[in-house]
Amino acid sequence: MEEFGTMEDFDAMLARAHELDIRIMMDLVVNHTSDEHAWFVESRKSVDNPYRDFYIWRKGKEDGSEPNNWGSCFSGSAWKYDPQTDMYFLHLFSPKQPDLNWDNPAVREHVFDMMNWWCEKGIDGFRMDVISLISKRPGLPDGEVGENGYGDSGCANGPHVHEYLQEMNKKVLSKYDLITVGEAAGVTLEEAKKYANADGSELNMVFQFEHTGEGKEQKTRFGKWDGHKMGLVEWKSILSKWQTGLEGKAWNSLYLSNHDQPRSVSRYGNDSEKYRAVSAKLLATCIHMMQGTPYVYQGEELGMSNAYFENLEDYRDIESINAYHELTEKCGVSHDEMMGYLKRISRDNARTPMQWDDSKNAGFTTGTPWIKVNPNYVTVNAAAQVKDPDSVFSYYKKLIRLRHENPVIVYGDYELLEPDSEEVFIYKRTLDGEHLMVICNFTDYEVTVSDAVMNQIPDQAEILIANYADDAGKVLRPYEAKVYRC
């Protein structure tokens, strides 16, 4: 795609990154391809084309309807009819993203050849898009029907996914010095131990999504759209389950933001002018002090917030636009209600241009950006923060430095304290006689830390990092976070 530059541009970027001791991970998308990909162009030509079995084609039912009731992740059916051969092809996502048939050994060999090509070029790792979906259920049976009238494909953690990833590891990953993380929708703790097993037979780690959902305690009609922020007790329980469940068996990935989630400070913190910066630091402290590898999504280190676009035409995300039409036209959701959902949870909140400075388009481009810039770029931008020692950006730098300097942050055992508190998230990290006490107030009011916690902090304990300039002892101010080293 020429708008992204040439391969020479990529080679220059990779070389310069390596000079600066920066590693480049590639986004590996191999559950599906574009419908414009040469393989698919061939595949749809005829039923006996050599590339036909690279994708998942099926005849319709006797009445001509879709082969099964599976729904797409982006609304509507997961099947698209193609009149050229009078058959349907499977697309778990957009119709422009037909799913590859991983049960075909030729597909796997072509994918592995492509991966080896990039590794020989010198890239340093892969983030693997929806990798948990590559193995489909045998026979492609109907799934349980949801509120939208379509069935669940049940493709997550399919029957051969670990077999295929072990083959990938053997033929590609084990040959190079790489970091690998799999985006694993629907992954359970037990499955994660297989994907990210400490024996190194598959991947280094996975992204799980349990803590970014609505939680089991909520009843929603439309999934994430009419869900609400998960209660702190349940959220702590989920994060703690992954901390202790993988310890010594597999490795955690730590994140609150990515391109598929709204901005973390808007979702888990408080993006008001008064509390945006301090709550962004709170969230950073809470996640960076855990065991695992932290991922910082672009702009998170500045405390970038949701854009809260007022008009539907300002949104670009296919998931958001399709959901708007499906829920307003078929499910009785009003326009205003749906716009409220988009403002809160749409993926476009995280896809606005990076806010570099306070010039036009936040310094992102002199042209017209593909999506509007968040209006708060005038005050929330990199130029205003990089030299400010009290900025969110500077706080992230300190957190990252502390992780490099203190093995207890990386390798220490994890213990959740005060699990039933709806106000504070307090946990302990312990390694070789040293321990950290991480104390976070997730409210906009003062909270007093219990004596049971304070008694575990000796008088000579030092504060390793905090998001307030002074220490008020057992009294936690709004969104206060601090870490004691004992």
C-alpha cells in the first residue's frame, strides 16, 4: 500500500531503530487476508482453483441461506455469498477479510515462509492478531444464538490451535531471537498456560481480555455497547487471578489500552481537567508494578483521553458504524443512546491522531488526517510534557526506569490485599526478603488505608514512586497512588 511508503522506507526505519537500540515488532495478521489478496482473487475464480482450499467455502442450505448461523464480530452474518461459484466464504470479521483455512497444510507453509522472510529481514518479534481463532470447529456447527439473532462461532481456542502454533514455533519462531505475543480472544487461564508455556514451545505471552470486558456481574443486552465500567472488586479479582495463576508457569502481558479499547484514563480513571493527569499516573502505577510485560499504547503516556465525537459521521471504525445501524434499526436503540455508547466505548477513541504539539492537527500532519483530532490536543500533547518533570510522560519514564532497576517489580510474588474494597487496589510484591506495597485509590474522594495494611509497612520504608508530591500517610487523596519499598 503505497500511502504507507516503500520497502526501502521500512528498511531505513528498521536500521535506524536498531542503531538506537529499539526493537520493532510486526503485527502478524494470519487468521484472514484481504479480499484483494492474490490468494483470494484466485480462490474465488473456480471450485477447482489451486487456491480454493486456502479459504473456507461452503454451499448454502437448500433454501440458499448461509451455511450456518454464525455472526460476524462486526455485525451481520459471518458468511458472504459469492455468485461466481454460487458458494459462501467465511469471514469472522469484515466481508473484506475472508478467513484462511489453517487446516490446509499449504496455507501454513505459505504463512511460515512469509514469517521467515520478515525474520531474515531483521524484525524483532510478532504481535499475532486474533491468533486464538485460526482453528475452526470441525463441521462448522451452528452456535448459540445471541441478542442479535446470530450464533456464536465458538472458534476461540479451536481444536488444533496449539498444534499449529507449535508447528509455527518449530519452523519459524525458534530460529530467531524474537518476542511474541498472541491476541487471544476468549482465552482462559488454562489455555494461556499452553499458549505462553514457560517451556517456550508456542508464544512468549498472550493478550487476554477478561479485565477489559464488562464483567460477569453485569447483565447486558448488547455486549460491550450497553455495558458499564466493571466494579473494582471484580476487576481486582480478575487481574489478581492472572497474576497468581500464571506465576511460574507462563508470562503475563500487562495493558489497559490498545487500538481496540477506549482510552484507559476515560474508562478506568477520570478524564476531567482536575483529575486526568493524576488518575493517568494512578493507572500507570497500578499496572506497571505487576508481574509481566507492560504495553504502553500510543498517547497513553500523555494521558490522552476519549474524543467523545458528537456526530456519527466523525466515526470511522467499521465495528462502531455497523453496530450503530444494527442496534438503531433492528434493536430499538435510540440515536442519542447509541451515540452515548460510541462516545464511551468506540474503538475510534483510541485511533485519533497522536497529539505531538498544539499546532494544527496536533502536529500529526500538514494534510487532512483520516479521522478528527481530539479537541483537547491544545493542552494535552507531547511537546507540553516531555520537559515537564511533573507530567504524565515523565511519570511513565520513571516507572519504566524503576522496572529496570528493581527485580522485585519484574519477578516478585504477587499478593492482593483488601480484596473486598470498592475503593482501593492494594497489592504486595515480594522477592528475596524485599517487598513492595502498592496502594491505589480509585475514587475521587479521600480514603483511609486500614491499619491491617499500614502495620505491614515499617517506619523506615521509603516511597519508591507516588503521584502526589507529599505523603499523607494512611489518608489517600483522590486517585492517589504510591509504592512503598520495605
